Amino acid sequence: MPDTEGHPDVAEMTLQAVLGALADPLRRKVIRDLVNDQPWAERTCVSFELGVSKSTLTHHFRVLRESGLVYQVNRGNSRKVTLRRHDIESRFPGLLALIAEEA
């Protein structure tokens, strides 16, 4: 069962949800940016400069969070996002390497 913020447990992460989240090029860019960042990197949603409205940005990060790809936490008046690197690698080995290689 997802936690109160909508983050699924590792065992609840499904290939269907992850691939669905990654099907969108903007969401894939977010994950690729996080993969290429430091493992402990924590960024704001707007730092990805996706060029979309705030409501669309919120939607994209909700999909990423609910699929289990990212972890979001409130930090004052903003939300920070981190890649669930270890969880993804344990559930879907090699997936992050494929995303990192995408041109």
C-alpha cells in the first residue's frame, strides 16, 4: 500500500506503471537528469525547466511519484524530488542504465 504521500513500496512497483510513466518524453527527461545527477541529489520540480504550466508539472511529478520512480518530500514551501535509485535497481535491474544511455 502506498504511503500517505503516494509513494508505493518497492514490492508494489509494477512494470506497467513504470513504463507508463517513462512513456512521456518530459517524464523520461526528468528521470534521465536525475540518473546523471549525484546519487543523493535533491531538486525542486521547477529546476528541470520542462516549459509547461504548473498544473502540468504537478501532473507529471504525480505520475512519477505514484509509479515509484521518484520520492517527493515537502521542504518548506517547495517540494523536493529524488530518484529512488536503489529501489528501481533492485526491482528493475538495468533500467536506469538504459535511460542514461538514451540520447
